[in-house]
Amino acid sequence: MRHFTSVQDLPNLKEALSVAFDVKKNPFAHQHLGKNKTMVMIFFNSSLRTRLSTQKAAMNLGMNTMVLDVNAGAWKLETERGVIMDGDKPEHLLEAIPVIGSYADVIGVRAFAGLTDKKTDYEEKIINQFIQYSGVPVVSMEAATRHPLQSFADLVTIEEHKTKEKPKVVLTWAPHPRALPQAVANSFVEWMRETEYELVVTHPKGYELAPEFMGSVIPEYDQMKAFEGADFIYAKNWSAYNDYGQILSKDMSWCVSERQMAVTDNAKFMHCLPVRRNMIVSDEVIESKNSIVIQEAANRVVSCQAVLKMILEKI
Ligand code: CP
């Protein structure tokens, strides 16, 4: 594997899962792979889990890490070609990328959707430019339309907690005060569709995800019906894809509470974090014994380490 931006980049999902469980059991067994290698992590957006788990994963593999917050301490970057650069952005991404590439053996990039121009976001312009111009492997630390390290960690977590061969996994929209990208939801659906699980996606009308991610999955607009008999509830907010980037509902009845969890089959509760309590999920549910959000976040080290191991083996 050269780059990692989606589940499609993995040579084989089952093998990738086996690598993940191996690195979880033996986190320091492959330190020779990263010796004298540097991972540069570029953040266009904020992060807690991705920043720390990616660094931890790289260090477990013997790599050095360097972190750059583009919007704090670096030159502001122009991302469009053809712009007369007489404004507040003194450096162009097209110079910055190969320069960063000259310092790195692997680059991690976080660049969220702008949510104003669907075409630009869904073309994944920024991460694709890193792939095209850096000369080194690129790992998505959440791009405009996908968050594959998160989805891989989610899959590892479900595999660890499932009590049935084919659990019912429900992705539910939940309210949020601000417009958020569709990346986590897109990615979760994309990864779950690669498994044998029963996948149900529930959201209010208007929040349909892009057809390229949903495939043959039909949304269930009745949240209570979707939750019936569920083994895993994965909550997430996203803004509308069709009315691009818009907030169409703040219906608080979609906040996951004990009312909805009562109709599940003792479901585990999942969320990628950060989560707004009593918007997305009630205090009682996130603090319950069925909440596995911390284990899920811990598995971000595992998914990233598996990905980096597979990349380092090919450098
Ligand atoms: N889940 C996740 O990506 O968290 P951060 O935004 O804190 O990195």
C-alpha cells in the first residue's frame, strides 16, 4: 500500500484487520520499520485524537514525527492556482507540498470540507495534491469526504465487542449546533458495506448521504424503528449533502437517549468524539456500561499503526 485515503486502498480488509490485532498485541514488535524515518503531520483543522494517536502509532513503529498546524505558526497557504497572491497568503500549496515532502518519509494530512462548494470538496483537492506533488506516501487524517483511520478503528472496535457473527449496526444522525462535514458518516458507511454486518442508516429526510457512499443502502427515516434489535448504535451529526452544507433540522428527539437505547438488543454506543453531550447523546447513555467511545478512541492508535506498518513495509 502506497497511500491511505479510503478502505479501497487496503490490499485486503481481512488482512488489514489481522495486522491491526497483531500491532495491538505487540505494539513495539516492528520498531525496525520506522528507524530513521520521519512522519510529518499537517493539520489544516483542529484535532485531539488524530494528532495524539497518529504520533503514538508512528513512535510505536520507531518513527520520528513532526507536526505542523497550518493555521497556527505556519505561513498561510494559498490553495487555488491562478490567484494573484497579493492578499494575506504568502505561500502556495504547490511549493509547500514538495518542500514538506523533502523532509518526510510519510505525510499525514487533515483537511476538512469547506462545505461551500460540493464539487471542490468531493474532488478531494487538497489531499490529492499532496499525493500528486509530495513524492512520498500520504495518509488521510480526515479529508473532505472520508475519515478512514476513524472507520478502521470503528471496525476494530466492533470486531472486539460483537457477540454475533453478523451484528446489526445502526448509523444515526443526531443534532448539532454547527454544520459538520459528511466525512465520518460517509466513511463509516463505506467501511461497514465491506463487512457482512447488517447496516442501517437513519436520519431525518433531507440528510441523505452521497449515493456513491450509500450504494444500495436505503435510509430508514424512523429512528425508533432503525434502533429495534440493534447491536451497535453509531451516532454522528452531518450537514446535508443535497442542500450542500446546510443544517435542515435541530430536532432534539434525535439525540440518543435511554428511550431509543431501550429498544435495541443491549446495543453498544459508539461515537468518534469529540461529542456534544445532550445534543448528540445524553449523559446517561455516554456514561453507561454500554458506551464504548473510549475503547473506540484508543483503537485509533491501532488502526493508524496498522496502516503505517503496511506503508513502511513498501518504502
Ligand atoms: N475522532 C477524531 O478524529 O477526533 P479528533 O478530531 O480529535 O482528531
